[in-house]
Amino acid sequence: GENVEQHPSTLSVQEGDSAVIKCTYSDSASNYFPWYKQELGKRPQLIIDIRSNVGEKKDQRIAVTLNKTAKHFSLHITETQPEDSAVYFCAAMNTGNQFYFGTGTSLTVIP
Amino acid sequence: DAGVIQSPRHEVTEMGQEVTLRCKPISGHNSLFWYRQTMMRGLELLIYFNNNVPIDDSGMPEDRFSAKMPNASFSTLKIQPSEPRDSAVYFCASSSRTPNEKLFFGSGTQLSVL
């Protein structure tokens, strides 16, 4: 099956700086890669996603890049704000429509 | 749409008791997933239904866990008998291949087994 690895597990940045979270996947047939943000005590919320036929996607301060050859994808958050502090999960969906999640990155934005 | 609805939000029970968690997926979604979240193991996929049929239950920890989806709008996850190590947050999520594959989570059930 699919194996998704995520790094780093924790990340601290100063407010206004950028944050980058990286994930790799093992199944070359996986074709959809969402990112979720989970605040303490809340459900994971979808923040951005990318399909395998696209290399990059941007939505305001967040962007995701995908390198199919290397089987890795990254989340970029620019101009970080304290409200960006949360746990972020990457995921990969295989052709069977099953979602496999990374282990999460706890992001802290220091005011 | 109200999103994925789970009940109860919190469940406290004693070891050995039966626990039933409930989920109503988003209307029109044909895929339903049960996840368990703990600090140690993150988000673990327990079971996945497609069109009400269990497709992959390899993540179900042991025979004490069972899940059903009698129709497109309702699923249950049952633990019998419950043990303290089952304490976790259990999330239900749903998706549909069309018009897109987006996966949406319910609010979760915080289970504490004493």
C-alpha cells in the first residue's frame, strides 16, 4: 500500500517568515494530494489540494508543489501569522480512493 | 449541507462496556472512512466503505472492533468490549469521486475508557 512520510514533525517560525513542510509518497499511482490543518480539539480541515497533473497551486498565502518524478510534495506558507499555528497533515490518495496521511507537523508561529 | 455528522462528541465508559460511535456522511458521498487519532500513532485508517460495502478493514485493530454501513447515510463503529487503550479521538470522513475527491471530516468522538 501507500506510505506517506512527513517532515519536520515540529516547526517554529517567527511571525512574517515562511514555513515549508515536506512529504514523500511511495505509490507512483497516487493521483491526489490534499493538505489539512488541525487546530487543537478540532477536526482536520482541508486547506489546499493538488492533483497529479499539476505541478503547483497557490491560494493566497499558501501554496503546494508536486514533483511526480521524485514523489514528493510540499506545503509553503508565506507571511506566517499566529493563527497559522496548528498541526498540518499531508495525504495521498491512491487509485482505490483510499487516503493515507502523514504523521503531522506541529507549526508554531511566534509573535 | 451540514457536513459529516458524528455522535456522540464525547463518550466516557468503563472497561468492558460496549461503545457505539455513529456517523452520517455528506449527502451524495459514496465513500466513508473511519480514522482513529492518538498522539502516538497519528491518524490511522480503520476501515473504508465504498457504496456501503467495506473495501478495506485491514486497519481494524482486532475482533473487538466492528463497523457497519447499512445504508448510504449512516455508519456505526462498535467496540465490544472496550479497553483503556481504545481511548482516542475517532473521526469519520466522507468523499466522492465526482465532482472531486475532497475528503471531509466530522467533528470526531472523544472516547475515554476508564
